[in-house]
Amino acid sequence: MTNTLIKQHSVHAQQLWFTGVEQVEVRGHIFAAPRADELLVEVECSAISAGTEMLVYRGQIPNDMALDATITALQDQQQYPLQYGYASVGIVKTIGTNVDTKWLGQRVFAFQPHSSHFIATPANLIPVPADIAAEDAVFLPNMETAVNLIQDGSPALGERVVVLGQGVVGLLATHLLTQFPLADLLCVDAIPLRRERALQLGVNKVFDPFSTADISALKQQLTAAENVKGADLIYEVSGAPDALNLAIALSGFSSRIVIGSWYGNKAATIALGGDAHRNRLKITTSQVSSLAPELSGRWDKTRRFEMSWHMLRNLRPSQLITHRVPLSDAPALYQRLHQSPAEILQAIFSYSNA
């Protein structure tokens, strides 16, 4: 049936482009009316990833791989100039003739680079539940990553768990871990604001990785039990390869280390000799684009998204947003994230301010 609600006109959009190392610019783009199977989305907000996205900004992405092989908009981008971003929430404003009218006016999430508008097919959009606000929905990929981390680590009753890194993903994972009956939940981060938020979420103690006294106290905390030394489970989500050596130092016999960070082209020497070798450590790399084989019999992406929505309702992570800026302020914001990351917990582009 022909949809009579289509608006056949072009739209002038603003898009963010990474044009070189530490260089971004906002470019205008004209979108024609959507084709029959497409929709036009007007973006309300998009979240900046202070981890992966800053690797793009700093030129630390390996040039022999796509930014994300599982996200259509990022598969072919490897060199500047390029677009990036994977957390956009907006309202469907225009639909093609073959698109169900139920999409019109629907709030949606999309793994989409930063832009005031974009065109997509329904298959590339995720409807946002009516009871979740746009600024909470924009955390969907980070919450899914946190859910995946928990599933990959399989925390158990009475375990001692350490989370290295309390950026947004680390904080979300910490929030999920507070719901487990753990013997101890300890977090490490160099930034006071992040340590404060972790305590607010309910962790037992927080530590500064650059404080000798703090790390000594952390190690002492993990040797309190006479029979089992070290943490049972350690998550590395700091984005710093050197943190893997701290994870190893905090581990004991048969400890599990889950690496959630993506380091881009950064590298570090990892100490896998001595006790690390004798301890039979279980080191797992965790990546949200797939599910662990042992889960795939009962879990799929749809089920994991449903769990992520549930956890977003539970936490309302918009409380983690510290900066809301229009897209036109992108150059200054990225420089601030690069030079003074301690001041910003989560930044978003708010397109109502554009």
C-alpha cells in the first residue's frame, strides 16, 4: 500500500568528519528523500566514545582493518577523511513508500556516525522502548558491551572481582557486578571523578593505579584469605595495555582475566613469565560483536539487547553525562577529551542545541 505520509524533499544535514590526526570538522550534506525501502532519521543525540573514538582522533587505528566489520556504516572506512561514531538516537521523520507506517515518529537507536540526520533501512534501526529516554537509550552499545563482559567473565557467588578502568563501560560493568553476591568488588582508576562514581554505584573500595600506597593496599586486600591469593576475576577495561601487567600482578592461581579494552595499534610488553606462567591464568579477550560459543545455543543478539534495555531502565545512565554540546563545538570538545580527559565522564552531541 502506498504511504501517503511521505515528505518528498531534501534535508540539509550536518556531519562530523575526522580529517587527520587530532583534526575534525563539521561538513554540510544534502540528503535526498528516502528511497522506497528507506527512512530518514532526525537525530536527537549521539554519544562520544572516549575509548575507541579517541583512538580514531589520535590516529591510533590499525590501517589494515575496518573500524568495525559488523557495523555497515563503518566497514569500508580505514583512512582519513572518515566518519565515526556508533551511538545515535533520533526520530524517524520520513519513510519510503514500501516502509510500514508504524515507523513514522518512532524513536530509534542506530550504530551510526555523528550526524544531525541519516538515512537507513528498518533492518539497521532498533526501536527504542517507549519508557526509555533518548539520553538513556544512547548508552545501548556501552551497556551491551558491559552485559557481554559479565557473561564472558561469569562471576560466581563469593568471588573477589577487580575492575581496572572506570570509564563509561567500566562503570556500567561495575553496576552489573554490584548485583552479584560477591565477597569483594574493587575498582581501579586514575581519575578521581570516576572513582567517586564507582563508590556511588556500590563498590567496596576504589584505588588509584599510580599510587604506590593504593596498589599495596589493593594487593593486601586480595591476600586477606589464607588459602586463596589474588582476585578470582579481573576485568581490564582501562584502554591502557600496561594495565594488563597490573591485572597479572593482582591475580593468583587459575585467576580469570577478561580483556574488554581495544588498544588499536598501541602495544606494551606483558609479563607472562614467573608466577603468571605457573598460575595457569585464563586470559580471555571479550568483544561485543559476537557471543561466546558456549552461550550461542540459548543467546543471540536480540536476547542480549533485551537484557541491555532492562539494565538501562535499572540504571538510567544519563546520570553519567557530564557534557552536552552542539555538533559545531566538536573540534574544541575532542581537544578537551584529548588533553583533559579527567574533566569529562560522558560527552554527547545534542542536536537540539545545533
